[in-house]
Amino acid sequence: MKRTAFIFVAVVLMAVAGFGIGFAHGQSGASSSQSSAQPTAPGPDSDVPAYHASAPTGALPETLDPKQFPDARAQKIYALAAKVKPVLYQQPCYCRCDREVGHTSLLDCFGDNHGSICDVCKKEAVYSYQQTKLGKTPAEIRAGIMAGKWKQVDLAKLDAAPAASGAK
């Protein structure tokens, strides 16, 4: 009985470790295909996460296909993110994925699956999309994100909204 329990615990621990390594590897792959502009590096003691201070100079990486996600909310948010990639490229992400997985801006969260599991990323992306539609510049949107205005986004309202048309 003890041997069976020990084997079970060992298998579970190996599975958890493998998932963590695979998740971190999947996260780092998206940030390696960024354009040549360097992110703003606020420094390790800064409260501002990494972001790009200016518009991208090269091609941006694709966001993940919204259809790959089983839930409608993630599908809608990934579709919105695809529409405002240059804006997301210039935004910090306050979930601190810059420190945890090496993301260089909010756009990186939607180049992998991180944006589908993180409410901070989701709210910041929806806020960025909404503010873009209101005519705000990426710098104005960034100031709002830094001020915490993204926290007011109600993700539940997306559940009742019609699906975004297309990913571009």
C-alpha cells in the first residue's frame, strides 16, 4: 500500500514538473519572434512592467487563433487582441509576466496561451481595444493602464456581446 502511494505521488510530481517546464517553454517561444525594437526595461525595482515605448518597426508576431480556445470569452478576447496588435505591443502587463516568463509587452500574452488564463491580461487587452475604438493613442492607453483603469473592465459583459468578426 505504501509503495503504491509512493509511486502515485512520484508520478503526480513528475507530471506537475513536466507541465510547468512545458508551459514556461511555450511562453518563451512567443517572445523570441518580436520585431527589432527593444522593450523599455524599467528595471527590477520598478513598478512598471516591460513595454515598448514606440510603435513597432517590423512585423509583429501573430496572436493565437481564437478558435483554438474552448470558451467563448477567450475566443472574443484573442480576436480583439489580433485587431490591436500594434497597440498591445506598446502596453505593459501588470500580471508581471515580464518577470515570470520574459514577456516584453502585453502583446506577448496573446502570442501564447497566457492571455487565456490570466484575468489581468484579459482586462488590459479589452481596455486597450475599447480605448483604441474611442480614438486614444497607445501612449494615452498606456497611461490609463498604468493608472489602473483596466481594473474597471467587466469581462462578464463580453459573455453577452456578439462574437468579434474575424481575427484581423
